Amino acid sequence: MFNNTRQKELETHLHETYGWGIKIPWGYEVLVDSSEQRLFWIGREMPFRWLAVHWENGSIINDNQMAKQYIMDFPEEYFGSIRYSEYKFNLNTTQFNDWLAWRVTGIWEAIEDTQGGPFIGYLFYDGLTDKTYYIHTMIFHPGNNKLILLRQLEIIAKSFFVE
């Protein structure tokens, strides 16, 4: 998936600017790159797919309830026009690369439009950087199989690293 078609200049920018990195395949465009919001968001069209990385200083999540609240609040706070539905919302702990993480799956929905689709996210704390990270992926591809697209986004998400 990555081979020689990565956006290496953008990857270098992330690593040098934020101290973390992720492999970004060709075809994705930067939607938000904000140190003030602590948000990096990329997307690709046809079919629509998005990946965002958000970070906070310190360890801000202590238990499942706090993790769920943080995750549920995230899309409205940072994307504005979408939210996560309680329908099919699933939160559990898992291993994400070198970190113990909360993995969340479910359905996102537009607040004012008839749109939505699946999302997957990972929330974890990195003790070396003393930061909490949330990596969010979502798809909009009505009436079509989304499994391969979700797996591709997970591969991108799991290329995340800190140094």
C-alpha cells in the first residue's frame, strides 16, 4: 500500500513539527494541519475516507468512562458537523503498536444531512512524549462494501510512531 507512492515531504513535516509520524499514501490531501488545535486531518475522495490525529499534553484518560466521553465529544468539537451514534458503538482495550489503547468502532452521522458511515479510532497515552493521542478514521461510501477501505485506513493508522 505504501511502497514508493508515499508523501514523504509531508511525513517529514509531521515528524519535524510534531514529533510523531505516520505514513501517508499518495492521493490524500491535508484538510487541517493545526498546532493550535493539535489536529492533523487528511482525506481522500471517491470513495470518501478520512484520517485524523489529535493529541493532548499529559495522560488525560483514566478509565473506560472517560475514554468514551472523550471519544463521543471529539467529532462535534473538531469536525463540527458530525457526531458518533450510540448505535453499534463499541469500546474495548487492545494493543495498538507499542501502546495499550482503547479501540472504538461504530457509526458516525452528519448532524444536519443524511450521511454517515463506519469509523474506527484508537485512543492511547505515550509516556515518552507525555501525550494522549486519538487516531480517528472514517468512511462515507453509501451502498458499497467498506471493509477494504476500513482496513486500508487501519494500516495507515498503525504506521503511527513517535520519537
